Amino acid sequence: MAVKVQIPAPLRSLTGGQAEVELDAADVGGLIEGDADGNLRSYVRLFVNDEDVRFLKDKATPLKTGDTVAIVPAIAGGASV
């Protein structure tokens, strides 16, 4: 099943500069590798068709042809006013 994966700018060096790649996977877990415990890192959010996988089935969230998965690294910082 081909799904589109949107790659954030900080990770594009891993995809040869591509902002989007197409991959085959039956679920989110098939697209990614977690940490040594097999979990997703807390500072990376994954969205399937604009829905946060944490509120779906996490890594077991099923994918179908045409779905879009967005990888969104958490960003902190800023200045107080």
C-alpha cells in the first residue's frame, strides 16, 4: 500500500532532500522504527491524514493507499515578552 510520508526539513538529509516520499506499509509501525524499547520518541509526532496517531491506534494505526503521514518534530523555545 503506497502512502505519502511528509518529511520535515531537519530530516530531509536522510531522504536525499526530498520533502515527500512514498512507501508501502500496512500500519504506522511498518513505516518507522522506535527506540530500543520499540516505542515512538515523545518529541516526534506522527499524523495520519491530519489525525495524531496517539489518539488513534499509535503504531498499530492502519494505513491504506493514498493516506498521508506527516512527521512533525516537537519544537520548543521562544522568548518571553
